[in-house]
Amino acid sequence: MATSLDTVETFGTTPFNYELGELCRKGDITALIAKFLPPLYSLVFIVGLLGNVLVVVILIKYRRLRIMTNIYLLNLAISDLLFLFTLPFWIHYVMWSDWVFGHGMCKVISGFYFTGLYGEIFFIILLTIDRYLAIVHAVFALRARTVTFGVITSIVTWGLAVLAALPEFIFQETENVLQGSYCNPVYPEDGAQSWKHFYALRINILVLALPLLVMAICYTGIIKTLLRCPNKKKYKAIRLIFVIMVVFFIFWTPYNLALLLYTFQATLFGYDCKQSKDLDLALLVTQVIAYSHCCVNPVIYAFVGERFRKYLHHFFHRHVLVYLSKYIPFLPSEKLERTSSVSPSTAEPELSIVF
């Protein structure tokens, strides 16, 4: 026997919660979700897709992945894209409260969602360690920070991300009810509550605790090194990673705290329907904020990385504005063609494009 858990912590499509001592009707919460979340998710999808595709194109086109840091940045963008790939399916699910894509896709989309999430976290951790080695152990980094090592560690990291998302590939199931079909995790009946606690603790450990520990260790070492030997270039080198980490925690911490409160609400607050609804709303609002993180990394690259801005400027001049100048009279096509004919990489050293 197996039991299905209310999955409001994922998308909140179930209109009732049977885990509170009495039936708690949540039709109003479901209606609110169906009204407001699809346009917000659609905006996140469009902005995140455009930004991350642009990052991938520029990384491949201008640097050809000859630097380990760029390999990690490419995989970070791919992780975001994998996460974003699942959003159209969830948007349809939220709008109609009906999973129409079949049992197999329920498992695959749920698994991809968490694989992209954990992949993003793990590659941010790798970027932090990479900058730590480059600054604190510079001599060792010259030997270790190779393209081959970057490819190998990326493959291992993707394997770990899939392993972390394995419960979703295994337990996610479709359930047919009168209102339609649900895509929910279905756990063994005798361990359902334990699995639900595991779900919340796994996300909090892997999304918050582990990155926080790595960041604390690495940045402590970096700060000590910079205090002993101040160097403007080293400060620039850690700027992007530092901003990525800070922004990541600002976006994901509220969701993780709300998830913990939601999961352990019976233990912490007792059984109360109104409080459960309030936690539902808090969880869903913070989830939208967390989703928006997929849109942030490309913005960070554009505004923090001076070298990236040069490549971005060159890319738009050569591939966008030159094309538009054929149809828009006031764009100076000859000047644009002269500008785009000079590649910014010809006069720049082989350093990571974002620093």
C-alpha cells in the first residue's frame, strides 16, 4: 500500500488537506494559485530562458571553453535551463489542476526540476571552490585548474545532481480523481510522514546548509589571503562569485524556511486549518521568489563582468543590430559592420570572461 502526500510545497494543486485532524478545504487557495501563478511563472520562464541562452551562446562563441571557470559557468546556465524547461508543464498543471501529460512525464518533469535545482547549487559551490583555489592556492591551481579536470568534475557533479533528485524519479506518480489527474509523490504508507520530512530536510541541507558551509570556509581563506597581500585583480576575481552566492541565499532562504514550517506545522503549531492556509500562501509566494533566481545569473554576468559586457556588446552589434539595420533606416549599418568586424577576444588575455 502507498499513500499520496499533499504537494502544496511543490505546486499546491490539491484543494484539500486531510492531514489536519479534520477536513481542511483549500479551494480558495487553489483558485488564487490558478489566477496569479501562471503569469508569474511565464514571466520567469521567458526572462530566464532568454538570459541563460544568451550566456550559453556567448560562452561557447567567444571563449570556446578553454578555461575551467567558464566550463562551470556554462553548466550553471544549463542547470538553469533544465529547471526552466519544466515550467511550462507546471504552468499548465497549475492553471487546470489537471496533469494531462501522462505517468512517464510526471516522473521525468519532476526529476528534471530537481536535477536542475541541485545542479545549479552544486555548480555554484564548484565556482566558489574554484575561486578559492585560484586565490589561496595559486601555484596548485595552475596545475589543477585544467579543462580536463573541469569536464570531469562537471560530469561527476551532474551525477550527484541526478542522485539527489532520484526520489522524484522513483516516487512521483499520477493519480486519477473526479476532478482530473494529479502528479504527486506517492510514498510507502508506513513511511509517508518520514519521507515528507526527508523531502524538506534534503532541500534545506543541500540548498542552504551545504553551500553556506562551503562559502564560509572558502571566503574565510580568501579574505585572509587578501588581507596579507591586497590585489585589485583578486578582488575583481571574487566579485562575481560573491554576488552570485549572496543573491542565491536572498532568493532561496525564505522558501526553505517556509518549507520547514509547512512540513513540521503539526509538530510546531498543532492542527489549525487557517494557519495551514497561511503557510500555503507563504510557501507559494517564496517559491515564486526562488524561481526568479533563474533570471538573476545572466543579469549578474552582464553587470558584474566587464569582459562579458564587451562580448555581449560585440555579439549584439554583429548579430542583432547589423541585421536590424537592413530594415530600420536610422541605424548606421556601415558603422555597425566596422564595429562588429573586430572581435574583442583578439586583444584580450586568456582569462575568464566574467572577471
